[in-house]
Amino acid sequence: MKSEKFSSPLSWNRAKFIEMGEEIPDKLLEDDLHTEGELMTQEELEAWTLDSIKTFCVVRETNETLFEELFQEFTEDLGYLVFLGKISDTDAHELLNKKLYTP
């Protein structure tokens, strides 16, 4: 399974969400085989990216520790998306530039 070498929540299948005690994303409720990252459409990927950028800008202003925790998860998610071919290395590298998230 592709997700075994990643700890990114986007690499989790339904069983992993259950194991971790996390809420199962709607698109995985009836799907035992895929991960959330595998099922993301281009539109969903763009929305996820924009939401992440907005969140990081706000959180970084108020809580640097939380920002770092969320950014680590984001880094793992991006690595998984690159692995899947859903995002390029170049785009991922640009999104990992923390200067983007300075208010």
C-alpha cells in the first residue's frame, strides 16, 4: 500500500483514520482501498492548498508553536502528494517556503 511509508493524514485510508481515532473524511466512508490524497481532485487540491496558506498566515501571527506543528503535517502531506504525482517538486518546494506565511 502506498500510504505505509508516509505518516501524512492524506496518506491514511479509512482503517488508519479509525485506528488513529480521527473522524473519517466523507469520501473514505465507503472506500477501504484508497487514501484521501489519492481521491483528491485538482479542484480539491487547489482548495486545500489555499486553505492551508490562509490558515498558516493567521496561525503564525498568534501561535508560532502551533504553526510549526501544523507546518510539519503540511510538509508530510506535500511529500505524499508529490509521491502520488498530484503536485510537482517545484510547487511543493515553493509552498514549503515559510516566508509565504508571514503576515
